[in-house]
Amino acid sequence: MADFISRRDVDFLLYEWLNVEELTERSRYAEHSRDTFDAVLDLSADIATKRFAPHRKKGDQVEPTVGPDGKVVLIDEIKDALDTFAESGLLAGSFDEAVGGMQLPAVVSEAAMTFFRAANPATTSYLFLTIGNANLLVEYGTPEQIDAWVRPMLEGKFFGTMCLSEPEAGSSLADITTKAVPARDGTYRIAGTKMWITGGDHELTENIVHLVLAKAPGGGPGVKGISLFVVPKYLTDGTRNDVALVGLNHKMGNHGTTNALLNFGDGTHRPAGDAGAVGYLVGEEHKGLAYMFHMMNEARVAVGLQATATGYAGYLASVEYAKARTQGRPVNAKDPSLPQVAIIEHADVKRMLLAQKAYVEGALALGLYCTRLVDEQRSGTEPDSARAHLLLEVLTPIAKSWPSQWCLEANSLAIQVHGGYGYTKEFDVEQAYRDNRLNAIHEGAHGIHGLDLLGRKVVMHDGAGLTLLAERITATINKAETHVGTRQHADALRGALTRLVDITGTLWAAGDISVTLANSTLYLEAAGHVVMAWIWLEQLLAAADGNGDFYDGKRAAGRFFFTYELPKVGPLFDLLASLDTSTVDAVPSWF
Amino acid sequence: MADFISRRDVDFLLYEWLNVEELTERSRYAEHSRDTFDAVLDLSADIATKRFAPHRKKGDQVEPTVGPDGKVVLIDEIKDALDTFAESGLLAGSFDEAVGGMQLPAVVSEAAMTFFRAANPATTSYLFLTIGNANLLVEYGTPEQIDAWVRPMLEGKFFGTMCLSEPEAGSSLADITTKAVPARDGTYRIAGTKMWITGGDHELTENIVHLVLAKAPGGGPGVKGISLFVVPKYLTDGTRNDVALVGLNHKMGNHGTTNALLNFGDGTHRPAGDAGAVGYLVGEEHKGLAYMFHMMNEARVAVGLQATATGYAGYLASVEYAKARTQGRPVNAKDPSLPQVAIIEHADVKRMLLAQKAYVEGALALGLYCTRLVDEQRSGTEPDSARAHLLLEVLTPIAKSWPSQWCLEANSLAIQVHGGYGYTKEFDVEQAYRDNRLNAIHEGAHGIHGLDLLGRKVVMHDGAGLTLLAERITATINKAETHVGTRQHADALRGALTRLVDITGTLWAAGDISVTLANSTLYLEAAGHVVMAWIWLEQLLAAADGNGDFYDGKRAAGRFFFTYELPKVGPLFDLLASLDTSTVDAVPSWF
């Protein structure tokens, strides 16, 4: 079985590029050392390989069902894997020691998670949601809420969910209709339907902690009226709360992850004799969406890393296949009686491997860079930590969307390298492709991040975020220009960055928001390629003095990105600069 | 339920662009008229809607199995649909009256087939293989072979297959090892293993006619030693031939189509007491691959049309969804209490619909254009028919590959328009995406067509094919330059065509075939976009005087292609012109 993530690459990114060891000089991480980081990575790779990977295919083939007793039935291997994970303490990896965590740098914790994400995306999803949920409650919950809900989640006794979407409100959260009515005891009664709830129901844990967006009386219209509630499946006294599973969605991929439609407060259960799900307000009323968005950066970067890991696993599988499978002869061979060669000898197969390598290693670097910014927020001094936060705000839509697009493309190339075999369930790559298609949809659909980046992130604080990003990229360019091996790439990136900044100004000078945003998704994609070129230039600088296959491979993938990929931004920028309004002008009756 | 193919669009392409009515002036099609063409299209749309579409999802959910008796078990609806199709006479649509056909123009017959392809790709595959098989035998078989095998196939009593690939020889047919040993009675005994056999076994028909590539004694090495044989599942006297089903492949999509591993001559059955599958030579010994390739153009264009139809169905489904689903508000709306709008009002959704429309309508036009060339081959006078053949040779790799790439992208966009719903099996678009992923793999994997186009088609006959293509495109440009509405597009296409021709020369001047072909897949993709721009320019000219939504929509999609898509060739051409050898130079140990 192929590896899922190259440990060598992870080590390079953490230690040779992001200087993660330096973090141990900070008080927050003073208990740690490269040894403890390595131990976490070793342990993760080991559990991922032994407990997560083996049921990846079975979890795909045996989809969750709802049993006659109304309970969700999953294959046993999922619970076994998650229990092992929880016992290892990894669930609390990056959490504070005060809540029972290891207080690891987020970048190390997320790097460790990529092994699980790559080995088995569906099983790992339960953890991802639980960690996100716990992160939010640690930040905004009361000490009592942390004790009641966070600690059991970090021990793996409870899992968590995020309940945002409703049947009529997916991308448009302003339109949610779930209601929260204050009760006399300070709790609320929640009523409404939530959908697309990952891990929304199961018997994996004693309890499920739902974080639910709902509208309490007195809020303004739209997003201003939204509050956030903890709504557990079981109350602390063991009473079943009024949260009912309506059904599970059957999906193209990620079969092992339950995805549920839930009714809150429909009277299926009647805690304390009344219909309505008991909910506990988190923080203040009407600020729920702000809390949710505060944690969204990390969740979105994590989705990007999930897409990355799925792409990475497919890449390594296709490398293994291409080295083992013989077929055909070199194009300049004339003698058909010569033995066939491994397909990795063919230029087009090498192109498909170089492309995958450029996508997945680039995406992993971007995701870890962003997670390193989270550590800077948490442990840095001002103004560095504020700047890290600002930079993360700008990079988040890209860190989520770019891997969701290009690591899916990597999975498609991995299928193509396998030929007909890649289309069969006998190999792993078709599942990776199906699993990965989700990532451009959830945690904000692709287009939403275009609106976020162009409509909000690059203009907030008078464009301070974009300015900061441009400064960081320029600093890299300046360094790279002094090296023969990277000078040409540095020049290309300087040109692309200048265009990005100029065109951002052009778009905002249009004077009509609908024209400015007419092609915001393409702006996202162009900006994504510029950022990825920067990330590759960073890696090339970090690898500049390295010798041997690993470094040669890094240089080849970096060169590939600059030669085959970055030039794609040219036509995108031309289109954006032209303020084309084909999209705005199109009339529904034309379709 | 949405339509699968726009009949209005088909009529436009056939009657307003390709002047198909003109064909009825030729003796071969003199029995036909627009009325008979329309009747075939009406009948096809009707049967496709009533008999093929309803079990599309069930055929996906209930995969074929091998029963305890060794027979393939399929859902009943597949046989019912195929029987209805056969009873309609459509199987023999484009065949000569002399063999029981309707002698329809191929372009009409293929246009009719798109309704079936769109309604249910998996069920339609059985027909596609049968028609291809019969086409080949009509061309190269003896009258006795035609009576024995073709007539029952055209009546739907037998189905056909093409048995090319083997476990160690997929793209590399030179390496097949299946043997054919002459017997005293003039037949051969065939022994070997064939895989990826679409429709390789089933109980849908009384018999299955396998066309098998095998090596007979005395042939040269490589492809020169390959002969072609008819190897039926049952001999004409009802004896079971020695063809054994080893197993069915389980695939990402196209579940309703059996895809089999077959053993020929392994002694499972012993016709006339001896092991070895009885085979009947088609044509002459050692010319089998040439026969197969002669029919390959049509088969490859048909695969492109299958990809197109699957993309088209997804497009129309996403249009219907986007018009019905409300979500969010215009970006310039300030009042969150206004009702939500249909998502087709959002610019990014319109972008995704325009892109799909540009891909699927463009691909349908290309596929029908190529099929119109088949009719010109069959019914035209010299030199027109020879020129049609030459042009078809050059266009075939593009007609196969371009839709396989871009109509898959259309299906991905159709999912994206549906949001989370698109990822579920509740809607149809995820299945379309899975089904369509096959088309870049079978009938020659994507990269094979790059080698075919750049390595063979554009240089054969001293480049006569490319010259002819450039002449045709230039003729369209010259016409388009005289119209205000198309002048700008014509100029853009002239520039792109000039670069294509120049770069073809540059690549071939490299003096090293491995450098020439280093990026042949990207050459294919760039040439594909140039050809598609030409096809769109042709459509824009045909639509120039039209008024109303249909024509406005055509113009919008054409404009979209020229504005959003054609510029993508710029960076591809730059890369090709640089004779970059990153792919050739990459070393396996770097991966």
C-alpha cells in the first residue's frame, strides 16, 4: 500500500521552511520540542495507516443506514478508529492544557491530521467537526459550558456538529428560520429544521453536541438576528432532547460520514414534558454569526487541507502505479520487440504526475502556512499576531477553494494515470475523486469565496489585507531575485502580483458592485494561482541548497507550476480587466 | 423532468447550419425528407424519455451481478428499453437498405442517438457497441458473415462487442498476446484474455458477436501481426463457444453497462469437442488493426457525442434547478427583508450556465459536424468525399477528447449549481459526472489522442490534413469578418489559427520526436479550443439573422466561448512554442 502523505515532505515544510521548531521558544509551546512534534507525527501516521486506511473502501461500500429502532448503523471499524484516535489524545492536540489539551502548535496538529484526512476522509470528518465545535466553545462558551461539552468532546466521549444550513437557506444564512424562544430557566427552546449536518446523528459517542444557529426574539432582520446555541442530543441528566433524525443524505462520496437532516423541537421527544429542543445560548444574543465566522477561517483552511490530503493520497497512489505498470515503449523506440517500459517513462504520464505534485505539495504548503498564521495569532506578539490574523483573513478563501479545485483535478489525473483500472473500484483513486468533489461545495460553495475575497477581504480596512499580502509576496520575490535558480520565477510572480493589485483597483473603480463582482469566482481563481506561485517560490527558496531526489523533485514541481500553471492567470486577468459583464447581462430565458 | 437534449438546438444544427435537407437530393438519401428525419428524431426523443430515462437511476443503483448459474443479472428495464429500441428499427438507422437499414444520413442517426445517450448512457452503450461492430462487418465481412451476424444485430437479436484490450495491453495493442490458430475447416481457434469488454456478457440477446483482435501465425512483430475475428458466444448451430466470463468490473459510473473480463479458449466450453474459441477471420490475415482503425473514427466521434449528451443532460437539469431554486439576493440589494431570488439571477450561476452551454452546445455541433463528414464520405463526389475523410481524420482526436474533457467539466458545474443537493443521489447530476468520467479513458485514453493528433494526423500526407482544416477555418473567418457581430471573434480566431499552424511547424522542427511530443496532450487541448472556436463561429453565422431567446442564447454562449475560453490557448501556445521539456526530463525517482 502506498503512503498517503509524504512524511519527508511534511518534515520539509515544518522544519526546513516554516521553522516550526522556533515556536518552542515561545512560552505557549515551551513544553514542546522537535521530539514531541515528531512523536505526534509518527503516532498519527501509524494510527492512520493501521486504523483509518484499512476500512476506507469498506466505509464507502457499506453506507450508513437508519435501523428499525431509528438509530444510525455504521460499520464497526469507524468507531474503533475514532476511539483509537481519541485514546491517543490527538483530539485535544492543539487545545490548551487548561482544557486537557496537548497545547501543540496548530501547524503541527494540522500536519498530523493530514495523515488521517488522507487515509480516510469520511471517518476523519467526525473529528474535524468535533474539533471545530470545541474550538468555538473554548473561545465563546462559559467555563460551565466548557466543562459540560468541550472536555467530553476532547476525550472523544461526545462528538460535535455545526448546524447552519436549512432547506431554504444554504449559502444565504440571513434566511434561516429556526427559532429560539427564551424559557424561564435561562435556557431556550429551539425549533426548526437543519440540513447537511455532517455527523448529525450516529451512535459513535455517548452524546452529540450540536452548535445551532437560530433566531431569538428582538434581533434585527437578516444575519443580525442570529444567535448561537448548544443543543445536545442528550441533556446533562441523560434526558433525550427534542432533536430528531429525519433522514440521511445519500451522497456521491464520503459515504462513511453521516450527513443528516435534523428536526429540532418537532415534539418527537419532550424534555421536561415540553416540545422544543433545549438550547443553551453561547455568548450574547444576536452575535451568533460573528462567533461562527470567527472560527470559520480555521474550519475553511481545514477543508482545504482535507481536499489537499485526498489529492495527496491519489497522487502517491498514481506514482506507485506508474512505477509498477508497464505499457508501451518510448516514442523514439523503433523496435516493437523491446520489452514494454514502466508508464512513468512516458512524457504525458510524467506531466500528469508533475501536475499532481505541484497541486498537492503546493496546497499542503499553503494550508500549513495558514495554520502557522493561527499559531502566530495565538502566540505571537503585536503587531505580528494582528498581522497574522489579517493575512489569514485574506488567504482563507484561497486556502479553502484552491485545493478544492486543484486537488480534485489531481484526483482526476490520478485516475487517468491508472487508465481503465482507475475507473474501477478495485483501485482507490475513483473513491478519492468522489470524496473530494464535496470540498468545493461545503463550508461555503466555491463562488461564495470569490465574493468573500473580492467583495470583502481585499477591501476591508482600506485594503490593508491585500497590501499586507502583497508585502509578504514582494519580500519573497526580493529574496528569490538574488538566486539564479529562482530569478526568472520571481520576475514572473512580480508581474502577476502587480496585475492582481492593479486589477483589484480597476474592479472596484467600476462604480457598480454588480460589475465589480461579475466574475468574482475567476478573480478568486486568478488570485489563487498567484498565491500558489508565491508558496512555490517560498518552497524553492527553502529547498535551494538541498541535494538529492527530494529537492530535485521539489524544484521540478516548482518549475512546473511556474511554467505550466502560473501563465494561466494571463487570460483571467485580461478578462477581469475588461470589466466584462457577460454573466450579469445573461437573461434566464436564454437558457 | 427536464429535457435531456434541446430539440430546438438539434433542429438548428441539422437544418439551419448543416443543411441536412440538402442530403436528400443525393441518390443515397433520396427516399428521405425532412419529414422522415423529424419522425426519427421525434420517435427517438419519445422512446428515450419513456423507456430509457426512467431506469437511469435504478440502473446505477442496482449493479449487474453474476448469478449462481454464471449468467449476468441485469434489471429488467434495460432489456425492455433495448427491445423497444430494436423494434423501432433505429438500430439499423444509418445502415444500407440492402442489409435491412433505413439508410438515414449518419448525421441524423447520430443526432437521434444523442437523446438515448443523454437519457441513459449505460443502457445506450450496448447499442453503441453493436452498431460499431455491425459497421465494421458490413465494410469488411463476407456476405455470409453479414447474413449470419450483422442482420441479427441490426434486428436487435444479437448484440456486438469490440475485444481489443488485454490485461497487459491496453493503450499498447502491439503487445496483445491472444493467439489464433488456423483449423482445417478454415476457421480459427482463439485463445487469450480480453478485458474492459463493454457488453462483454449478458442475457439481453440470443447471442453476442465478439470482434476479437488476435495474432495468427506468420504475422510480423507488433501491430503488423494482428488479425480480426468474429467470435460469437454461440455458434450458428447453437453450440456454446469457448468464451467464458471471468468477471465483471465494478466501476465509478456506467453501472448498467456490463464491463467484462473474458477468457477465450480456456476450455470452459468445448465446441466440437476441442478447447479453443471458434473464430472466423474477417477480411485478410494481419490486417485486423487497419480494419479496426478504419471504423475507429466513427466510434471515437460517438464517444465524444456520448460525453456531450451526458454533459447536455446535466446542463439542462441545472438550468431547471437554477430557475426553480430561490436563494440569496442581488449583490446590490440592501434590504434583507426582500424575498429571495431564483439563483439563476446570480452572476456566478449564470457564468456556470453559460460555460456549460458553451461546452455542450459546442460539443454537439462538433460531433454532428464530424458525422456530417461521414455522410460526405459515403454520398459525396470526389474530391469532396476524400477531403471529408481527410478532415475527419484530423478532427477525430478532438471530437473524441474535447467533449470528454469539457462536458465532464460541464457536469461538475451542474453539480456546483445544485450546491449540496448536487452531491446527493437524490438529483441526477452526480451520476452524470460519474458516468462521464469514463469517456476520457475508453476508446483511447486522453493522452493517446494527443499523440495521434500531433504525432500522426497533422503531419500525414505532408500535412494535408492540417492544411485542409486551416482552409476550412479560414473560410469561416473570412465570412465572419464581414459581419459586425462576429468580426472581433473572427480576428481572434485568425490569430489563434495562425499560432496553431506555426507552432505545429516549430514542434516538428525540433528534430527530436521526444521533444516534439513532450506536451502533445496540451497541443491536443489547444487545438481543441481553436476548433471549438471555429465551430462556435460557424454557429454564430448560422444564427446571425435569428431573433428571439434561442438565437440570443446562441450568441451569448458563442460570445462566452470567445471571451472566456479561447484566450486560454495563449499560455498553452506559449508553452508549446518554448519546446519545454520538463515532462521528458523528469526522473522517476523525483516522485
